[in-house]
Amino acid sequence: MKKLWSDHKLLVVGFVAALLMTFMLFVQLIADVVYWPRHQDATISGWMTVGYVALSYDVDKDALIEALGIETDLRRHLTLKAIADAQDMTLAELRNVLLKTVIDQRTAP
């Protein structure tokens, strides 16, 4: 092992980096496989983001953003509660808009 390190440091570092990246991607894959099936069609709550709702309901995130009328620059970080407050809506009203959009997307051919 010492000879390999002394002769091919860059190759060893690259191999270890590739192993770490593979491990991280494997952990992410396992987390997705375990987490998302249990959280499909989750009850919409104020802590969620538009992206989370799109993943949970398996719909297009851009359609949800368009239905809510939020700016594309802010869409990634806003919670639904923050969006509702910014638009002077209740969370229930915002939830209804999202659910209507979900239904429209699911029934569209």
C-alpha cells in the first residue's frame, strides 16, 4: 500500500474520492427509496415547499408555481405558509389552489 501511495498519489486520491461519491449517492438512493413511498400524497402543511408538494403528489413543480403566482426567483425557498402570508391568503385557500392544480394535472391526458 505504501508503494502504491508513493508512486500514484493522484490515482489513489481519485479512487478514494470516487468511492466516497458512490457511497453518498447510494445513501441518497436508499433514502429516496425508503422515504418517498411513505410520503406520497401527504397532507399539505405550512412547512412544506412547492417542490416538496410536487414530489409528494408527483406533479410538475412549475405548474404549481404558476398556479400560485409566485416569482420564479423565490420559489425554491419559500414555505407554503410564507407564500400564503405574502399573498394575503389563508393556508386553506392556498391548499385548495394546490389540490385543484394537482387534480387538473392528474386528469389531463
